[in-house]
Amino acid sequence: MDLLCRLVLLWAALGARGVRAAEGPLTPAAGDAPTSPSNDGAARLDDAVRAYQLGQRDLARSAFAALAVEAAAPPGLRQEARVYLGELLFTEGDEEGARRFFEQVLLADPGYTLDPFTHPPDVCGYFDYVRAYLGPARPPPAEVPPPVPLRLPATPTSAFLPMGVYQFREGRSGAAMGLLGSQVAFVGANAALWVLLALDPTYTAGDAAEERRLKAMRAWTGVTAAGFYTSWVWGVRDATRHWRRVAGPRAMQAQQSGGSPPSPAAQ
């Protein structure tokens, strides 16, 4: 019996050695690249979902979080990872945390919807609530160009002309008529006095009345000239003050309408 047992053990050992020799070492076939589940995003997502369904929440949370922020992962996988992170937090009672992840999903893709056969109804309902809370997708605000400096035109030439020329062009008829009337009166009186003095510039010696008349006429020529220039200077001052008051709004209006500011030559 002892000899029989030894023969059986020897036969078993030789048979096992022969099988191992026949099988030889296992080598991958040419063209077959070994795949690593850890580097496969879809496989990692499936593993995380499986861990979540088996109740391994911490493991699933870590896997979902890694996928959600992995730049090399496809956008669709990152979206699914965010959805599952939100679902995991919602089922734990953390609605605020779930809302933040759902908002990220909807901001990246406003038309994203949850599969009701994959996610619980209460999670789908809360996701739709967050969608309604965010409102319809709005286009990004247009880039506002930098403000263009306001260029004020120079005071027009007409502001320095006599006879109320600027006031007439601006439609200020009251001031224009006052300036025109006063300056015409002063010029007319001055011219008449100069004509009278030119016709009779002398007086008889000892004729005090004639001497006083001529002196008065000469004094009035100075008064009328001073009155004319005073009225002219007042008109120039009035015109420049008025221009400073209206040039800014006009230039701003022209800039907003795409035109050019009012030209001083046109004034």
C-alpha cells in the first residue's frame, strides 16, 4: 500500500509539470495593448457608480470628485461625475451642496437632463428645481468698449464778431437784437459826430459857446466809441459763456450718435 501511494504522488507531480510545460508563459498577442481600468474614464465612472450603489459612499465620493476636476476626462464624464456628486449629497440631506454641483452642470450645459431610469425621482425633481431657479440661459454680456474721451470743439469765430452775429446764429434773438441795436446806434452817433466835426472843425476866437459845442462833440465821439466797444466786449463775453454751456452736451450727443462734434466754422 505504501508503494502504491508513492506511485500515485509521483504520477500527479509529473502530470502537473507536463501541463505547465505545455501551457508555457502567457504573453499578450501582437497588437493587443494592455488596458488599465484606472486610466479609462468610463471604467472609472462605472466603478464609482458601482461603489455608490453598494453603499461605499466615501470611495464613490472620492472617485466622482477626481473625475469632476480631471482636465483630461471628456466633458460628458465630468458632467456625469458632478451629477452623481450632487445626487450623493442630496441623498445625505445636503441640499445646498447638491445645488452647487447641479448649478455647475447647468451652467456648463443649460439643456442637460437627468435620466429618470438612472437617477431617483426626487433627485430629478430637485435638479429641475435648480434649473428653474437659475432661469433661462442668458448670453454672456457683451464686452463694453472703453469710454472715448470727450473732445470739446474750440469757440467758434462768430462769438468774437460784433453786431450779435453769434447770438443770431444760436437763435437768441433777444440778446442779438439788443447788441445789434446798441452797436448800430453807437456807430451811427459816432459817425455823425465825426462828420459834423469834419465839416466845421474850428471856432472863432473868443466865441465861448462855439468852443464848448466843439469840445462837447469831440467828447461825445469818445463816449459813443467807448459805448460801441463796451457793447462788443459784452457780446463776446456772452457768446463764450453760452458756448461753454452748450458745447459739452452737443459734443456728447454727437459722440453717442456716431457723428463728429459741431464744427466751430459752422457756428
